Amino acid sequence: MTDRLQMFIDGEWCDASDGRTLTTADPATGRDWATFPSATATDVDRAVRAADRAMYEGPWARTTATQRGKVLRRMAEALAARAEHIAHIETRDTGKLLRETRATTNYIAEYYEYFAGAADKLQGSTFATDKPELMAMTLREPIGVVAGVIPWNNQLFLSAVKVAPALACGNAVVLKASEFAPAALLELGHIAEAAGLPPGVLSVVTGEGDPCGSTLARHPLVARIAFTGGHETARHIVRHSAENLAVVTLELGGKSPIAVFDDADLDNAVNGIIAANFGAAGQSCVAGTRVYLHRSVRDEVLERVAARAATIVVGDPTDAATEVGPLATQGQLNRIEAAVGASVGEGATLRVGGGRPALAPEFRDGWWYAPTVLECPSGDITAARQELFGPVLSAFVFDTEDDVIAAANDSPFHYATGVFTRDVGRAMRVTRRIRAGVAYVNTYRVISPMVPFGGDGLTGFGRESGFESLLDYSRPKTVWVNTSPNSAPDPFTMR
Ligand code: NAD
């Protein structure tokens, strides 16, 4: 018996207009647990039109920024109040550890709090001009209907950094949930209801990339697309946006480098490397999967990382003692198995992992992969070049600062980087020369509502989170005001 999920369009819970459904499975067991609607182009059109109406005609159009701040605060409260329920749903649908989904759901409420406070701090400008009797100013206006396209991992966080600033600015949002794990995102419909959002201001549609995602991204009434996902899908998004000329931001996957120098605090570096690679089973956009170790500390660090990886507790994601759960999809598992197999064939040495872990019988058909450490002779190894989005670390050795910077930059992905050293000058030199959207010094995998994040190169463009993201969900309207007591002269009369 499976649950039956519905999508949330224009303030109502509904099925697809043609009744078609898809199924979602529990990654720990591989068993289907719920069906959800496979939205048609008609359904998506209905959601976008409702958003457009809500934004330009409904009560949302007349709210003040202060009122919108209050709505966002209620969303934060509703999220915190439902955190336990949502955490269980997300764990069941994505395999993410319950203790992580619990902690992140509560932390995500902080993002709504932050943008609640920021909503009425956004201002236009006034300008000095060369025209003595004219005044010029800008009003900050909402940008238009926002399409948020969301992947299966960390859905509530990846939607919060879109929805909260978008609503703060007075936009309406249509979210597209992943076809692999839509359940946690659908919970936002309940949050919208609990917070009293007018119908249409926030809808969540479910279905496949095409037609659901593609109809949304190229819809003529969509003015802004905020996408998180893989870079191949991002190429489709950019092509879709050629039709509506929407403003686009792209948050994509990475292959981020971490450099550990000979003077680093090695306990700290080892913990940073473990967090960067095995937190969330490596299914994180900032995963620091290329680990460069200075020759003088290579053996010790690799030994310690391998020893810790070998003792990571893999298993039931609802058990508080578990450290790594399953991968979210069967496709991910297949891809990782193939990449690790190819890498060993290319000369990489398997230090730890490299297959399915031994687990209790109920998890036999789930999508599991053991934490894996590969020692790589060069950066050409498959696992070192592909974004794997799983618990697989590739380790390399380096001798000089220049060597590690060149190796770190030898990738099309430039999301994050980590530098472990006690030398502040070196930390800053290296950080400045490694291409990345986010750099961590003596730490890794940190986020905050106040601080922007985003990538460079094949990891996308634009930044999410932080006050400046309000600028991406609003646009300036320039207003010229004539202050002269006299009528303007006839423009065609010579004086
Ligand atoms: P994906 O690119 O396959 O899918 C993302 C979303 O795009 C899904 O909702 C999907 O249905 C939709 N989509 C697919 N085809 C589409 C189309 N033609 N038009 C419109 N929408 C379409 O990604 P995924 O496998 O769900 O997620 C994993 C990827 O997300 C990884 O590459 C990961 O690195 C990336 N990611 C990036 C960040 C970040 O902040 N940079 C965070 C998390 C995940």
C-alpha cells in the first residue's frame, strides 16, 4: 500500500489533469512508498497563470514589504513546528539521515526568518543629475513570476534560498519538485497554507523534466528562473530561457579541490576532509572530492582519512548512530559504481570501500555505496574528473603551492575550495588563485542565511542567500520627476 501525494496549485491540492502519476521509492529499501502527480503542460500553465494573477491582481500585489516580512516569519514558525514530520518524510524519500533532516529543517526556518527581517530593508536610490529641475530615483519592484527548479537533494534548503527572497520582494513562485523525491518540497504547500499565503503566491508542481520542468522554464509569464541541478539540465534551462528571456541563475554540481599543506592542523584537516566527502553521503554540491595532500603529510593524512572512512557507520538513516545513508537514486548508484570501476582500471588504488557495504537484510535492495577513498596517480582518472555526487574521495600528492593551484584549477567545475594551513599569508595567496565561488580556510561545508554562495565555470552563475540576493528578485524602476513650476517648452521651438 503506497501513500498518494498531490501537488499544490493555486492554493489547492490536486492531481494531474490527465490523472497520470509517478512513483517515488525509499532509497534505503528500494521499495516504492508513494505516488505523486505527473504534471501536464496544462497543469504547469495553470500554476504560472495563478502566480501571475496573484502577483499583479490579487491581495499579494498590494502588500507592503513589512506585511510580507510577517508572512515569511509565519512560514519560519510553520516550518519549525512541522520540522519533525518533514524530517521523517525527507528521510524516507531521499535516504538522508534523520538527524540531518531534523537539523536542516530547523535551520532552514532561519532562512525565512532572515528574509522576513530583510524584506523592508530593500530600498531604491535617488540620484544627483545634471538637470537642475528634474529629480531621478529608482523604486525597487518585484521582478515577476519566479520559476524555481529543484533537485532531489536538500530540497527545503535549495527552495528556501529562492522562495524567501522572492516572496520578500513581492514575487509569486512556482516550484518544480524532483521526479525522484518530491515529498519534502510538497510540504511547502502546507507551510504556505499555515502562513496564510494567498492562493497562487506559492505553488509546487511535480512531474518529469519534460513536460513539467520545460513548460515552466519557458513559460512566457515567467520572468526569473532559479535552477539548482546538474550542468546538462542547466543547458536545457538556458535554452528554455531563450524563449521568455527570463533572468536565470544556475547552481550546479562541483568537483571541488581541498589542499592540505605541511603546516596544517591535521586533526582539523582530516575532519574537514571527512565532512567534505562523506557528509550527506557525498551528495552535496560543495563536496570537496579532489583532495591534494602535501608530500610530507600525505601518508599520515591518507592513513587517517582511510581509517575513519572504513569505520563510518553505514545503515538505517533513521538510526541516530548512522553516519552515512543510501544514495538517493538507483541511477546515482549505477553511475558511481561505473566511475569507481573505470578509475581502478585507469590506475587508481582503492584504499577503502569501492562497493556495497554489508547491511541488514531489509536494506538488500536499497541504493548503497560504501565510503570510498581512491589514491590517484594523476588528475586524468575518471573519478577525479566527473562530478559523482556520492561518497567517493580522490586523493593526490603535491609538492609546491604552484603545483596544487594548477591541479586545483585543472577542472571545468569551480564551485568550492578548501585550504588547510596555519600560514595566513599562504591561505590567502592560494585562496585567491584557486578558481571557486566559495573558499573555506581551515573549515569546510559551512552555510549561513547571511552569506552568499554559488559557483563559477560549469558550476553555474549567480549567487543565492545573503541580503544581495534580494537584488536578484527585484528590479529598479527609474522615475524622473519634473519639479519646475513652469510648463516644459515646445520641444520644436528654437530658443
Ligand atoms: P537534475 O539536473 O537532473 O534535475 C534538477 C531538476 O531539473 C529536477 O527537478 C528535474 O526534473 C528538472 N529538469 C530536468 N530536465 C529539465 C528540463 N528539460 N527543463 C526543466 N527542468 C528540468 O539534477 P538532480 O539529479 O535532481 O540533482 C543533482 C544535481 O544537482 C547534481 O549535479 C548536484 O551537484 C546539483 N546540485 C547543485 C547544488 C548547488 O547549490 N550548486 C545543490 C544541490 C545539488
